[in-house]
Amino acid sequence: MPDKITLINVVWMAMISGMLAATIALYDQKPDQSKIYGPFASARPFVASSQY
């Protein structure tokens, strides 16, 4: 039987991996909106970070 810390680490890694996989899967379904509207691609990180 592994100790508590190992179990917590395994559960945490599984949750993070699942959320990352879900994020990638959901993000891939979005249309590429940079071709439709918005600033130049070089301004994208600033626009995304300024929303929060």
C-alpha cells in the first residue's frame, strides 16, 4: 500500500492530465477566429492576458 503522499500525487496528476486533455479536445473544436476578426497575431497574447 503506497503512502498518502503518493496517492495524493497520483490523484492530482490524473486530475491535471484529464483537465489538460479536455482543454485540448475542446479547444480543437473552435474555429480559427484570427482569420475572421481581431488584431494581428502578434497582439493576441496581450489581448488574452488583458481580459483577466
